[in-house]
Amino acid sequence: MAASDQEPHASAVRPCSYQDESYLHGFVGTVGDLQKAGVLQDVVLEVEGRRFPCHRLVLSAASPYFRAMFTSDMAESRQKTVVLQGLDAVMFGEILSYIYSGTLHLSLEKVQLLYQAANLLQLDYVRDTCSSYIAMNVDRSTCVDLYKFCEVLSVDIVRDRCLQCISRHFVEVASSEEFCSLSVNQLTEIIGHDELDVKEETTVWEAVVRWVQHSREDRLHHLHSFLPHIRFNLLTSDDTAIILEHPLVREDPKSSEVIRNVAREGNFNLKPRLGMTTEMVLLFNTEEDELLFMNPQKGTYISCGYDPEDLPDVIAMTVTSDNNIYVLTYDYEYEGNRDQLVTCEYNHAENVWEHAEMSPVSRFPREYSGMFTHWDRFLVEVDQILYYCTTDLGEHSALVRMRKYNRHTDQWQECSQLQLVGSWVYCAALSCCSHLYLIMDSAMHCYDPNKDCWCERTPPNLKARFSTVTTVAMGTEIFCTDFDFTQTMVYDTESDCWQKLQGWPDPGNLSVSHTPSLFVLENQLHIFLKVYDSVKQRSSTDYLVYVYDRSADVWRDLKAIIPEKEYLARSPLCPVVRMYLPYLQGAQIHITSYACQR
């Protein structure tokens, strides 16, 4: 017999493992059938007088609580009937239904009691599913009650969602009966939030007054503890005087003393509430020491001039989730030292740029040389951590290096590098869904901060005419467009796929003369363009701002009026910041407001 016809040697056969999915499903179904038929049950659980015959083995497999009960020296391990305390009988029936079937039925009417039962019985899946279900159903009518519920049981995901909802609907919530049932600590936490959607700080004061007056005798002595959270720096002197004359304040000497101390010393470290701010796009004037804050949706354009030494040179910049503006710039304290970058922070209240209390970060040395080499630097925030990222793009390879800032140690720490082989035209870095994304024309990588590692993702494959594109994140999506605004794409971070969107609708004689900048303003996608008119034969200072209508897949011209100066964004996207306009209007600077229509 030929060698090729011989049976393979036994040792060459590899062992294999197989999993019978039908067996797993059938096993659960059979256990459920035994329970329904009342067969082989060996223990009775009694809850609120109701008896539930069960199987010790099944209960022990499902719950660490029962496993400890039936496999230890506890008296219950030997008893035929076990009485369970602290449970609702109806909810325990739902729990048993889950244990024997793997199916969980939820509704708002029973989910809180079901969560409490699952928490006691150490059923993690049921508990976590209940908390996710509650979080998905938080609204203005339930947020206060659910906030109190999760405060007792420490359900963080629900608590955060409730605080977000209370903040967004504070005016309506503060007038509800449920609001007056909040505890002292709960009310203190709520009025301390920056995210309150109120137009005036007097609204917060009036909410506190209503809470105190709901049970005046029992609550008046708490009034002074709330006052440090009232932002008197946002009130006029007349408002403060009126509060001092309020009957509650006059009746409580401690409150009068607190208000006078705060009014005298100020509490300027407290930020304006979210509802008092306006989202503004930040543009730099390249010819003058000037910033332009604009909101084309509201027709607001404010120009602020600064002394030359007060406006930092921008190497990279970002606006953080807590509305701080950070800029990396050269350290000029040491003459000729360009190896250290320092961080400057924008002081909203004073409208000035100051050195942030952060250690300098060392620049990465250049790695590659050649006529196609270019060097990009980015400052990106991911989950309140700053990352300094550089991309050194060579003719045949690229190196991505990164450091993150540790606030506890005041040090910049090295992160994993990314070495790539190939040639690229452009690069952009941004944050989305707790990850950092690096986007290039033929490559895309995602950095996971928890694992300190990079993984490859599907690239957009945009054909860029110049070595730049613009990107921005909104929700779980990333938007990207090329220099000419002809190719616009959206990336779904959950499915790892790109989809084409409409580009520039009708440029006519116009063409883009500078890198466009995407930005998200009031939860809508926008783009800022500097254009060249081939008929007029000038690029000068013509600007366009478009907003994207997703439902119609069209870009609409906002007819923005921007002064005829040289403005641009200092990053691949326009920074968007929430501004408290009285801070700008009260500063000793040059301010000009422009009409919103051409």
C-alpha cells in the first residue's frame, strides 16, 4: 500500500472538544419541568407565609446565598423548611421563575422590589439587569423617587442618570411634591451640581426656600448648610440684599453670617450653571492676538482682544468634559528651551490664560526624516485624563507615541507606542466612548486606556488632497471629512463600519482654501469653511458655516456673518466651549457683537 494511502498514525490525531448547545438548553428546560411537576424537590422555602418547594442543588447552583446556606454547618442546611426574612413573596416567586428558566420579566411597578430581592440573594445578573432597566426608564416624573431609591442601595448607574435628569429638568422638578421629600444630603448634592439647567441662580435659592418651608420648624436649622452651594458670585448685589432680608434668613442668625461672609470673600471657584452658559465655537485670529467666540445658531459673535504676551502659542489644545480649555505651548521661562511643553488653562471668570498647575511634558524627539515626513501633535481627553499624542509620519513608516497625565502624582506617564509600516497622507486623533481613536487615510487604530493597548479598526479610506482631514465625535459615532469637503463619512464605534454621507451640496465657484473644521454645537454636526471664489479670484476672508440635517442627509448654510479677518481652528476640529457671556461682557477687553444674517 502506498504511503499516501496509509491510515494516519494515532498520535497525529488531535483531541477535540465539542459543546452540545441543545443539551444546555434542554437541561434548563428539564429542570424547569421538574419544578412545575413538583418532582424531586427536597426543601421548602417560606416567604411571608407562602411555601415554595424547590431543589437545593438548583438553588445552590444559581445563588451564592443559597450555596452558603445549604453547604455549610448552618441550621438551614438540615431543615426541610427554611423561612426567609426580608423578602416580598411575589418578588421571590419572580426570582424562582428566573432561577428555573433563565428568563427575567421586568416592569417599572416591580423592578425596585426585584432589585432588592436579587441584591439580598446575590443574583448578580438579576441585580445588574434591574439597575440597567431602571436607568433606561428614568424621566422627569420618576427621577426624584429613583434617586432616593438608589441612594439607599448605592446603584451608581441609576444615581448618575437620575442626577442628570434632575439637573436637566431642575425648574420643573423643584416645583414637585417629591422634591420636598429629599434628605439634607440629597438636596446638598443636587444644588452643588454645575449641570443644573437654570438661567438664574435665584432659581436655586428659591428651590432651597421651598424645601425649608415645607417643614419649617424641622428644617430651618439646615438653611445655613445649603448657602455655601448658592453661587453668590453669579448674583447681583441687589439679589444678595433681597436674600439677606428674606424672613427665613432673618430668623436664622447663622444664615445671615454665612451670606455676609460669602458676599465679602466671594465664591468665584464655583462655576456658572449649565443653563446659564452658551455653547460657543472658539476660533483664533492668526494676524492679531484675538479670539472669536461664535454661536451661529443663536447669531452670537464675540471678539476678544488680548495683549500679545497673554495669548499662548498653541501646539495642541482641547476642551475637556468639565469645560476646561487646555493648551500645550512652549516653555519660554528657559531661553531657547523648546524640549519642554507647558500647559496653559483658560480662566473663564477672568477671561485670561494662566499656567495650569501641571508639570511640563517633554517633547518626543523626531524619529523619521525625508521629504514626506510630517509631525502631528494632539491633546486629547479620555475619561477626564489628558493624553499628549504625537504622530511621526515617515515616507515608509510611522510611529505614534503618547503620554498621559496623572493628577495624583503630577507626572506624565508613558503609554504604549504604535509602530506602523506604510505611507500616509494625514492623521487625526480624538476621543470617543472612553477610547482614543487615531484615524489615517489607510489605517485606523483604537487605544484602550484600561488595557494600555492599541487595536486595529476599519479605516475610512478618504482620498485627501492635502495632509489633513477634520474629525469630530458625537455620541458613539465619529464624523470625518476631507480637505475639499467632498467626502463625508460617519463611523459607528459599536459595529466598526463606515457609512458615506452627503458632501458639500453646491459649491459653485467656491473651493476650500484652508482645512475645514467639524464641530458639534447643541448636539448638531457643523462644519466651518474658509473658501476661495474663483470668479473673484481671491481667498481673502470668506467663511461659511453649515449644519448637517441627518434626516434629509443635507448640509444647510447658516448664513453666518464672520468679520473679515484671518480666523482658523487650532486643531483638526473647532473647539466648542460653554461660555458664561457676562464674564466676557464684564472684562476689560475689546468686544464686538455681529449681526447673524448676511
